[in-house]
Amino acid sequence: MIQAAALARLKKMDDAGVYIHLRRELKRLFGESAATFAKTLERLVQNGILIRAARGVYVFAYSKQIGIATLELIAQYLRRSEYNYLSYESALAEHGIISQIPFNLITVATTGREGRFDTPYGTISFTHTMTSPEEIAANTIERPSHPLPLANTYLALKNQRSTHQNLELIEMNWEEG
């Protein structure tokens, strides 16, 4: 595909609010054969039009929407068919329970696979949770401008304790309740 045509399609998607794409979605968007699409994708990445955020996940570099929610959106794309929410250190920092705020790192509880992804936008750390969908729904908070819900203090502490990691970060004078 000619780069200008690809750029026009990506801009149209961006105008519709979609600036993160899975590889298979891009193939459908461009409507090319597998071989041609592979070359188009390689060229768009080399020319800085698409940024490879993680395996199979691409960000439109000229998007007007890249911002605070980008890393969370990438997390959603990586674990699309699972329940995901911000928890552990990320949620505890948001609630003021730990003072060391993770920079360029989000800690995500997922019903899917564990994993760590270093992206150009920051690091995503997925930790598997056995929490039921009902408990997740009852103990997470939807936030404007953020695609991932945030665990409330009860769930964030429960998740953090279940990993037995970084418990020393929890402020000693913080009381549950």
C-alpha cells in the first residue's frame, strides 16, 4: 500500500478514537495480501508512522490521543478477552497507601496470563488474579479518561498481600477499614 493511503486510513481511525491497533486489525484495515501487508507494516514502522508497542500491538505515532491512557490501552489490547484492572503498587499509590509511586510502570491484575511488557510508553506488569468477576466488579472504580478500572483499597491490599511482594512499601500508619 502506498504510504499516503495508509496514513489517510490511520488518520481516519484516529479521528474515530482508535489509535492502537492489533496486527490483524491493520491487515483488515489495509486489505492487502499477507506478503504485501508484511512489507507495508515494516515500512510504516521504519518510517515512524506506526510504533510497535508490543508483539502484535501498534500505536499510530501521529495520533492526537496519545497520552496518560495510552499505556493502559496497550494493556487492554494485550489481554483483550480477560478481566484487567489497575491494582498492586499502582492502585496503592493512587490511594496514597504507598509513597513510592511507580514511574512509567503500571501493575495490572488480570484473569489472564502473567507477563511483563516493556513498551515505548512504559512498562506493564500483569499479575494473575484468582479474584472472581463479581468481586472485581464490586471492588473496582471506573475513572474518566482511564480505560482500566482501579482497584479500591480493599482489593488492592488483598492483591498485594497475595503476592507477598513489596509489603514493606505499605505505609505503617495506614489503617485498613
